[in-house]
Amino acid sequence: MTYCVALRLKEGLVMLADTRTNAGVDNISTFRKLTVIEHPGERVISIMTAGNLAVSQAAVNIALEQGIAPRPGEEPMTLHTVPSMVRAAQLMGQAVREVYRTDGPSLEAQAGDFSVSILLAGQVGQGEMRLFQVYSAGNYIEATEDTPFLQIGEHKYGKPIIDRALHYDTPLDDGLKLALISMDSTMRSNLSVGMPIDLMVYRRDALKVAMTRRISEDDEYFRGLRQSWSDALTKAYRAIPEPGWEF
């Protein structure tokens, strides 16, 4: 299992992913699920994946390296060359469908699971900064100002804090804190999501990455955030008046 969360805020993007994969309690591995494409001054595109690892890696490789031609006889496009974020989302969906075309029947014959979810975010040139979620069928949805975040993987434990506290106008620093709290909540409730976690922060219209960071167990800030959040929750529930009901 995995957990990835992406925020599209007024000031920029926050992308956060864990690195744990597992096929049972005795087969746990670490794989990077966050990929960043950066051509400073021209484009920044970030990808996070969940689901079947072989399927997601194959789709990302097609989108990054092999490419897909828009029309027969034309040069293949990759995420390094697409002219817009919408075309990036379309390309990612086409890549997923291409993997299904070549590998789907074999997977299904072996009772395999063709499942993949992809978060794709970034900005190309003077185009709009956008955030998409691509599904196993190759179709996609887009984050909006009303719902400025998307999640994939084991998302239910990390969703409540974002639902309650995140808004489109939330400052980027606060958004980062909320994403980290969301990840901590997920890791505390599901052992199949785990450290280290990978982070990317992008400021709108910068066309360069503001920060990438791998956060490990001994990261001082993250350890402090986890403890502070636990303490704050304990203090908050204790401050709520007793119900006054007889029982």
C-alpha cells in the first residue's frame, strides 16, 4: 500500500509520498514514488504513483522516455516536450492504456491486478499550474479551487485534517504542515504506509522547484511535528466540556 497527497494552492504545489510497498508482512520494500521533471524557466512536472508497481513504473517510463505520437507519423511526445499540463495528463492516460494493451491480458490471465493511480501536477511555460489524477482506465480528473487537493492510495486516515483545515488560500507553509500531518495520521493507522517520505514544493509561476526533500525517521522537524500534533489533539479533546449525561 502507499499514500500520496498533492495540494494545489494559490501560492503553489505540495507533493508528498511515502516509499513503502508490500506484498505481505514478510515482503516489504522501499521504492521512490515521486518523480520530478524540471527544466528551469520552462517547466516543472511532478508525478506520484500508487497501485501495481510494475504497471506504474511502465506507464511512467513511457511518459518520460518512450513517448507517444499525437498522430501517426508525428514525433512522439514525452513529459519533457508536451506543450501544456492538459496534454501531460492526456499523455499519462495514454501511457496507462498502452501498458494495459501490452500487459493487461497477461496480468488478468494470471489473476493479476491492473491497478494504477497517478497524481500529475506542475506548470508548463506561461500556462496554468494544474493538478490531475489519472485512473487505471486512462481518464482523469482535475483539482479545483473548491477541492484543492487529491489523494491516492491509503487516503482515508489522512483525509479528515485536510477536509477540515485546507483551503485554496491556505499559505504554502501551512499547506506543507497539513500534508505532513496527513501523512503522519496515515502512518500511525496503517503499517503498510511508511518512512521515508518524499516531498516536492513548487511556487506558482517560478518554473523551478522550490524544494525537494527525503524525510527519514530521524528528521528533526518531522519528529517534532508528530509530537506537537499528538499533544495538541490530546489537549483539544480534554478541553471539550463533558456531556453531562447520566450513565
